[in-house]
Amino acid sequence: MTFRVTLDDQKLMQCWTEDISKCTSEEISRAHVENRAWYKDIRRKANAMVDSRLAKEIGQDEYIEKRKVSNVDVTECARRARVIVAEITSREFVDIKRPGSSRVPPRVAGCP
């Protein structure tokens, strides 16, 4: 599976797959980092949109439409984050509970 990040909203995280259980830990870690980057980009664009609206550079109708798209992206980003964190947690639980396992589960940046 391939994950990639671009700053183009239409292409960002399009190569997402629902079944990440078959991904390597490295791929899941990369997906987690990319999803966080996507969320930061969504927030940055939302802030710029609000600034544009306050400066009267865009009208109310355009603002409302862009806000709807932004809200859909935030919802999808949060859903993907839950899937990723659930998989990471699941793998850590299995590693900790495995009899005779002396391996410390890998930590993923941004996860407790």
C-alpha cells in the first residue's frame, strides 16, 4: 500500500485503504504522520478562509460552500485518525500480551 501527501485537497490521502491491518508498522506510522499533516493543512486553509471572509475578499455564499467542504474533510480526517490509532493500539496490545515477548511495542509520534 502506498500513502502520499500532497497539498492539493483533491489528491490528499486519496490512496487511503480501509483495511490497514495488512500494512506494516512503518506504513501505519507514515499514514498517521500524513493524516496529521492533512489535518494541519485543513486547519490552515480554514483559517485563511475565515480571514478572507472577514476581509470581505469572499462572499457569504462562497464561504458557506468552502466551509461545508472543509467540514467534510475534517470529519474524514478524524475518522481515519481513529482507524489508525485503533490499529496501533491493537498491535501494541498483541505485542504486550504475547507470552515470552520481550519486545517493547513501537511508539508512534503523536500517540500516547
